[in-house]
Amino acid sequence: MSNEELLKVYFSNQHILQSRPWGEFKTLMGTRAVTINGAQLTIHKIPFTPWKVGYLPKARPEDLELIKIAEIGKGENCIFIKIDVPHASYDYQLPTTNYQLTLGKPIFAESTILMDLTKNDDELFAAMHEKTRYNLRLAQKKGVRIEVFSDPEKEETRQALEDFIDLQKLTAGRQKFFIHPDNYYRTCFRILSAKKMAYLVSAKVGTETAASWILFHYGDVLYYPYGESNYNLRSYMASNLIMWEVIKLGKSLGCKVFDLWGAADDPNDEKDPWHGFTRFKLSFGGTHVKLAPTYDLVINQPLYNLFNLANALRWKILRTKNGQL
């Protein structure tokens, strides 16, 4: 596919975060999902107050009826609704409305990397950076083996998921980032894998897990939302091999596009904290894509201003505790 065709396929596919199973999962986790003419948002309570915040991630432009969304939000006692990275390219702008729209702080990255999975294996392999191909072969020579898990009822799948969670904690502790509670990943994988929408892929070195990824599959797109690696086994280059096997998994599932889920806005900015994994993802031959900006649909302006002040203070405290300041 050309880049134009790649983007057309990707953006025409409803994002998995707008799918009904994702809404079921979020509701089960305590953030009730509400659907408004095709757009799905979750309602988040602000502790110790009667107020709430609406969160609407990855919605397609054609599903965004802002007046209806705002009225539902008002009825739910929402201060504002965050429309987080609409499912469109960077030049998209939300239509005007009587409610205030302001650029908001994104939860999701405003850039990603997409791969064309309609290419054959030889074309995909040739598109990789030379060193990436070398590291992939090195992992094979060192005996790294790949295992794919999809049945949530099997004991081996449950154990692989616990290994993923343990590895996630180790990585978060080392790199100082925040992760979800354990039950978030367990519940998410259980619900989505039961619908053939989630897969867990592990790279093993002997009995140890060298890398572990969770993949989502919805429509024509394979998504890579979560992935961790074992720092102590980094010389095995397991992440290179697991990426190649995941690409082939996506092709076997009939996916046309692989969304690598997040990248630095400027891939050449070496000071960006995301530069390393952005370079890793691009080394497999994907296309860097800038997405639409995040907007806040403001329903109560005075409380919105107060919320932003309180939220900025909250994050400063959390980062201080986490050793990021």
C-alpha cells in the first residue's frame, strides 16, 4: 500500500478503544462506558466531590457529535470531556461548538508508527534496518524461542500473564513510569482474549522470560499497547525477534495495518525520552504518523480551571514520590 492507502485503512477502522468489548472492560473496572451515536466515552468520578470527568479516546471524526456529547456530559455532572487524540491525522480540527474547546494535555501519544502488513515476508524483512536484521538473527542463534498465548482458561496462559505483570513492575521501577494495578491487565486480557481480540507473546531464554508483549486485534488492525523486556537478558536481543514474530502473527490474523502505539513527535530529537523506543520501532520499516491533537470540551469553566491546578499539583507530588523530580 502507499502511505495514503495505509492511512485510509487505519483511520477508517474503528479504534479498539472505541469497541464495545473495551467499554465492557472499562465498566467492569469501575469507569462506566456511555455510547453517544457511535462515540464511546467513560465517566470518571473525582474523589470526594460530586463532579466527574468524561474521557473519549480515539474516536473517529464522523462519530463525534459534540453538542450531544456535551449535553450527556452535563447530565453526568462532568466538568469537561477529554477528547484524547481523535482517530485522525494531525491536520484534523474539531468543528466549532457553543461549548469551549481548548487544546488539552494528551493521555495517549500524539504520534505513532504504522506498518503495512499487506506486504509479503520478504518485503517486510528487506525494509528493516540492517542492524535490526542482524539482531533478529542473533536472537535466533542464541536460542530465543517465541510462545503465543490466547486462551485465558489455560494455566500456561495465566502463568505467562503473571510473568508479564512481574516484568512490567521491574521495568517501571527501573525506568520510573507509572503502570496499572495488576488486576487491570488480568481483567483486560481475560475479556479481550475470550473474544479473540488479545494475544500475549513471550520470548523465552531457557525458563526465563526475556520479553513479553500484549497485542490487541480489532478489525484490520493489530495494536501493540504493552511490552516489556528483561534488562538482565538484553544481550539476547529478544525484542527484535519478538517484533518479527508479532508481525507474522498480525499477518496470520488477516490484519492490514500494525499500529505500534506511540512514538516521539520528532523521531530525530535525541533528547526526547521516547527517542530510544521510537528508533527501535522505526528500525522495522514502519511509517511515522502524527495524529490529531487532544482537546478538552469544557462544560464548567471555573471548575475546569480549578481542576487543572489541582491535577498539576497531584502529578508533581506523584513524580516526586516516583523519583522523577
